[in-house]
Amino acid sequence: MPVQPGRPVNDPMRSDAMRSDARLHDVCFVDARCGWAVGDRGTVWHTEDGGQEWRLQRSGVCGRLESVWFIDPKRGWAAGGRSHPYTHTSSGIVLKTEDGGRTWTHDPRLLLPALKRVRFVDDRHGWAAGNASAMFPSGVFVTDSGGRSWRPLPGGKTAGWTAADLLDPLSGAIAGRAGAVAVIR
């Protein structure tokens, strides 16, 4: 079938069949029954019965989601990104929901590298860790706007972070490639 001007082209990578077969990278439960899992191709799964049954949610993105975090059954975030071939660069993705994932919002104008972890301590204050870049050498970011804007934490150039656990927006530990470990204070 030829492509017709003015009609959207269906991206097969965004299909439910492709997302239901995606590799998953993180899971978050807010209680014994309510949880989410995220993965490749913008995949978000949700359960309300402790994992007995999972339902696919539409994220609106097709990039890799590496991390998910909810502060209650309604408010949550997912983060990840995509790599750009040949340039050794990446673009970050941050999604937010205020209705348990029925709708996810994404601001494509956010200028971040791909992210590996996201956590929030309340509906405004959170942090994210991921790839470092020339513009953001530390690869660690904080927000006090619920994820609408992010600022990098100061620090030297790293190879990027693959794991992190922060107690609050400014204290915790991060780990990365080649055995790199750092403490944030």
C-alpha cells in the first residue's frame, strides 16, 4: 500500500506485538498489589493484583526505558533513552504520569543524555543518573520541578553510570562501568 500524504505511517516498533516481546529492565511496586515494569521499545506493563496479570500501557515513545519509579499509585516517572549510531551520543527520555500510567507525558525538548536510573522523593524532587556527555560530564541530574527541568550535578567526566541509589536528591551512591563508584553528598 503506498504512503498517502497527510496520513500517519504506522511504526511497527510501536505495535503491541513488538512491545509485548520487549526486554524489561526495571520494576517498581508501590504496595503488594500495584506495580509497573519498563523496557525496550517504550514498553510499560502495569499490574493491580500483585503480578498475577499484567496490562500493557501506552508510553508514547519507542526508545529504551531503563528505570521506573512511583511515589504512590498515581504519580510516577520512567526514564531511559536512545543511542545515536556513529556519533557515540545519546538522547534521554523522561516520562511522567499522574493517573497511574493511563497517560504518560514526554517533553522531547529536554536536553539530557540517555538515563539509567530515576528516583523521586516527592512529587517535585528527584534525581537521575546515566550517560555522561561533553555537556554533562557528571551524568547525574536533579530536579525540583517534578521532572519538567533538570540540572546537572557538578563533577568530572565519567564513563557514565549504570546503577544508583540516592537517599534524597543530594546524597547517595552511584556505580558505573569498569568498577567506577562514587558517593554523592
